[in-house]
Amino acid sequence: MRGGHGDDYRHTAVDLYRQARSEAGSAWSSMPAELFAVCYWGCAIYSFVDCADPQAGMWAWDPNPAPDDDIGKALFPQSMTFGEWLVRWVEGRLHQPALVHDPDTGEWRGATDEEYAAWMAEA
């Protein structure tokens, strides 16, 4: 992974992991140690695999709509495993993670498959 594809700042997955462990007070310093970046989508959006989870659950980071006073809301679980994530990617059914404000609960959460389908239908 060293020397692999980088984000807008040319940070690789290894760089991001190290940065999260060394920059106290940054948004990355609150990143759980078991999360490892597997995809950079652009616009500061990332997908992570949970290396401590036997099912290898997926997490996402989307700071764009998150409230400025609570950037911790930018990190959210996704309803798939790494294996399911890879299958969706290969089949062309994987969507960029998106943080949404739930109109019913008022909470921030990841977009559902149904919301993605509705957005695609509107486009």
C-alpha cells in the first residue's frame, strides 16, 4: 500500500493511518485505530474497513454536510461488509458514501440504498 494511490494531498492509506495516530486534536485523531482506509472518493470522502470486526464491516467519512461544531458526525457505519462492498464495486452498484440529516429523527446518518435510488432517479 505504500506508494499507492493518494488522495488530494497525495496521502496513501498508510499515510492516513499514521496521521490519525500522530496528530492530536485533528479530525483524524479521533479515528478508531481499527479502521483502515480502502477508498478515497474525492471531496474528503473515504471508505474504511473495520479490521477488528470479524465480518469486516464498512465505515465511511463524509465531513461535507456535518455540522461544524461536531465533525465526529462525519464518521458513520455502512450496512455492508468489505466482501459485499467489493461485490458492489465489481458489479458497478457501489455508491459514494453520503452523510444525510434524517428528517424524522434529526440525526446524522449514512444514506440508505433507497435514498441513493431516489437520487439516481431524479438525476
